[in-house]
Amino acid sequence: MRALVVLENGTIFEGVSFGACGERCGEVVFNTSMTGYQEILTDPSYKGQVVTMTYPLIGNYGVNPEDAESRKPFIEGLIVKECSRIASNWQSKQTLSEYLKENNIIGIEGIDTRALTRHIRLKGAMRAVISTEYLAEKKLIKKEKDSPSLIG
């Protein structure tokens, strides 16, 4: 299913959804970790943020209850280059996509996460709306403009 990331400066990235469907707003941030994605998802410091992972393959070792940082995931959304369809670890209880779906978190793959990261680094912190639903770019830009400010 088609999914969009619309940044507050009007830049649009198109990908494919995994995890939950819907629409979320939040500050776009990036993380350069090669491992530890489950800890990132459940870290309360990422509340209200859409996390972009720069490492190209995320989800390959799945998700298990022992690696959670807190009682639930706090991110608004997850953006990756490629989400692994298999979970290859003896401790894994489910795939990353299943975990996101279970926790109503939108995941988007197929985006050039390094280009998105570079854009954020050059232009500064910004909000975004991510969506698998209302894919009219102009409406999403308006929704993003109406979302809460990062100030404060």
C-alpha cells in the first residue's frame, strides 16, 4: 500500500506501508544505529517523533519482550529503507511489521532514508505527517501545517 511522508517545508517522500495503517504527525528524527530498533521504538524519549533509521535493513532479528525499554512503544511512526519480512533470532516472538501493527504504529519502507536524513540535517528539525490513507499531497501539507509546533 502506498504511503507518504510530507515534511513541513513541502518536501514529499513516497514509500510503501508496513505495520499499521493510518495517519500520524510528529517531529522527524533519524537514528544511525545498526541494531537496537526495538529499544528505540520503546524509548519514551522518542514520544511524538517519527523515527528514520539510516541503516538499510531493519527488522531482521524480530521483536521480543525482553528487549523493550518500557511498557510500550512511544514513537509516532517508523521510516526504513527496507523492513525484513523474516525474523531470524531464537528469541524472536514476532516480526517488526506484526509488532507495529499490534501497537497501531505506521511503518513506511522504500524511502531513501539517507536522503531524508541529509534533508533534515541541512534544513533543520521539522514536523511531518505520515499517511497511508489520505494521499492527496496538498491535503497532507495542510494537515502538517495545522499540526502542533515543535516550539515548547
